[in-house]
Amino acid sequence: MRNVAGWLAQKRLNSFIVSNFDNAGIPFKWRPATGPKQWRETAGPEMYEIGIAGFAWTIKRIQRTMIYNVNVPISDTHVDICLFNCAPENYSPRILSSPAAYLALGELKGGIDPAGADEHWKTARSALSRINASFSGAQASPHTFFIGGAIETKMAAEIWEMLESGVIENAANLTSDTQLNSLVNWLIRI
């Protein structure tokens, strides 16, 4: 069930990303999650049927590549969402080892069961802390963010503290269209 919740969360996030690209008039490429890993420029329903492993676009004449589910060697952490300062054809193991190539790293926890929300948050908080410490040690400071499907009151207070102190730079409740739209708008413009 955890994989289904993650898949549904990513599917919802993808729809907001595509919608923001369309609304901003930003052309994009997408990389399928299954089959050949070649970047595709044609968007359509098949994107959601076969799944999306990443997006690539250009903003202010700078190329961006976002990949899901990356093992980040710098922090020795599996990260749900990584945004890189590179063209999609330059995304490689060399990029993964370059702290300066990372623009943003985020955790996506799609479970909506309030009983499991705290566990998801603990996992995400721990990963975000490792990311910040590891990248700081490598003299890099990529943006960090959190998207959660179930956010309980205590979690919300902790997330707010982390936002105010700059530990994370953005957060959204996956079930709030306004919050998710705001975070995606921020992410595609970094």
C-alpha cells in the first residue's frame, strides 16, 4: 500500500507540475518511469499511464532537470525529488557526485492516514536534516522542501519552525490545491 500511496502522490504532483508548465507557457520534456529512458517532448495521457521519472525545462535560458527517487551520494540518502542545474542529456553519475549541481531536494510523503503521518514526517525530517548537514559540509546549500499527504497539528508546528529557521524553504500539504500549486510554481522557477 505504501508504494500505491507514493505512486498516487507523485501522480498528483505531476499533474500540478504539467499544469504549471502549461499555464506559464514553459515547454518541457518528460522521462518515462518504465521502458526506454529517453526524454519525450510530447505530453499526453500516456505520461500518467506509464509514469514519469522526471522533467526537464528551461527557465531564464537556464536548463533544469528534475528526477524522482535519487540515491544522493553526497548525503548517502534516498531522496524523493531532486532538481539539478543541468540539461537532461547531461544528467549522469558525475552530476550526482557534484554538490553544486543540486538546486533543490525534497521529500514527498503521500500517505493520507493520520495515524501514520507522524512516522512519515519523522522519516522525511531525518532525511532533510542529513541532506542539509551533508551539503553544508560540501560547501553547498540547495533548497529543501517537504510535501506531505497527511499533516497533523504537531507536525505542522514542526514544519513551520523549520520554515521559519530556514532548515527547509518550502512545504505543502499534498491535499491542498493552493499549497501544492504554490510550491510547484516556486520549484519550476528556481
